[in-house]
Amino acid sequence: MPTVAAAASLCADLGRMAARVPRMGQASRSLLMVMALPFALCAPGGKVLAGTFENAVGGNDPQELSAWGRRFEHGEGVEQDIDRAIRLYCKAAAKGNAAAQYHLGWIYAFGRAGARDDGLAAAWFHRAAQKNDLHAKRMLERLGVNGKPGREPICVLSDGGRATSSGGIFQATGRAAVGGTRRVSIMREHPARGRVATMVRRLAPEYRLNPNLVLAVIEAESGFDARAQSAKNAQGLMQLIPETAERFGVHNVWDPEQNIRGGMSYLRWLMDHFDGDIELVLAAYNAGEGAVERHGGIPPYTETRNYVRRIVSRLN
């Protein structure tokens, strides 16, 4: 029985085969995709449908996990997603896979998941070099690292959260700037698919945000309706009011990408302002940062408290 990585490769190959036959009817194209069904579900263009990541990260073969990490890192047969790549590499690396350890070092050395972090990169290259990985040894020379690095190798995601050695996510908030709400872990993958979800997962690393948090906010704010408008004149996917749109440089709130970028900019500002306390960030997104500061925590508004509770439950 072919492995899950082989299934993704098969999807990609079949997608290329279909693309090379422009006169092939839709039924014939679909037949090619059906050929991969014993191993995975193929989407148009050779992508693998939802469930692939969950199946992959649930595996225990370190080589398979590392191979899947490469696919998600580079978008080979699957939707490109650096955080999913890190989670897969992290699990493989914990099982002693030198290739995964090397790839994690590469990600942090070249800022693939945010700001460049030579110290963390060196920690991972050192781990791979201990298994005689020649590429890792050369990278340590380029970084000017001799001996054991001072950092421990950890799996940092694009939003600053961490992947666990089992491929899960742990993102506990820091202390609250005001209030003192409980710690929140983002443990669940948001199930959203489609153009908006793809855009969010592509853009979130630029703002050092967990895409699952952003998707949960969009779901609560607009139900993924790009034309949504509230009675208070909040507009678009992330329900930006005119003042917030202007504050974060959004010229056209009805353009999905501009709206998402504006909402992410605001979420990033709130994360910095409230020291990463997700509950306070959500409360401020709903009621305004001024209300959170005046009340010294989540305001006693039924709407806001329900809003925070609903999104947090979606996350964990």
C-alpha cells in the first residue's frame, strides 16, 4: 500500500497529466483523479483535499513526516503552509530525523517563518550535524558556530507560537497587560477552506499571527461574507469600521485582501499592545482597546463576553 507522501505525489503527477491534455473532457480529467482515491483525495490541479495534513501529522514514520514537511513547505501537491511544514518537521525531528532537523534550521536561518533567527537555526543545524549531516555542518560553518549553540532547538511557528514534538500547537499567551485573563492555547485547526482561507494562511505569517486565530475572527465577524455590513457600519470580512480601515491604510474595505490585511494589522497591533493575551485581544477587537483599558480587562458587555467565549472555544 503506497504511503501518504506517495499519494500526494500521485495527485501532483495526475494533475500534471490532466493539464497536458487540454482537450480532455472534464469526465476524463476526473477519472485521472479517481485513480488516486485508494491513497488520498485529489482536488483539481493535483492538490490534495482536506484531511491530508491530519493524516500526515498523525503518522509516526520520521521519513514520511519529513517528506510531508517538504511538501507543505514548498507547496508540492498540497497547499503551501509553512506552519504545517514546521509541525511535521518538528515531529520528525523529535524522532531523530536529521533531514527534518536540517530543514528546521534552514527555515529559521532564512526567515521563512518570520524574522531570521540565527541562534535557533544553529541549534537545529547542530542537532542534524550530530547525525553527520554534511549540509548542516556547512551551515554551521557559514554561521560561524563552533561547539554546542547556547539555544535549545524548539519549533517556533510564524506567529511566535510553538509546535510540539507530537506535531500539535501550543501557543500560551504571556501575562496580560491589564486584567489578567486566563492563558489560551490554540490547539485546533480551523476547518475553513476556499479562497479566503487560502489567503489568510498565506498572509498570516507576514503579521506573525496564527491563521487559525484570524479565521476564527473572520467566522465570528462576517461568516466569511466579503460583502457583510453591520448596523454600526462595520464592513467586509473582518468587519472594519471606517476609522479602523483608515488607521491601518485600507483604501477599499470591499476588497478581500485589503480587508484581511487591515484586520490582521489591527490584530497584530492588539497582540503587541496587550502582550499577547488572546482574550484581551479578542475583547478589544470587538469592543475597542479603550473599553478593555477602562474596565481593566474584558468589558462586562454580554456581546463582548460571548464573542470572546465563542472564538476561544473554536481555538481550543
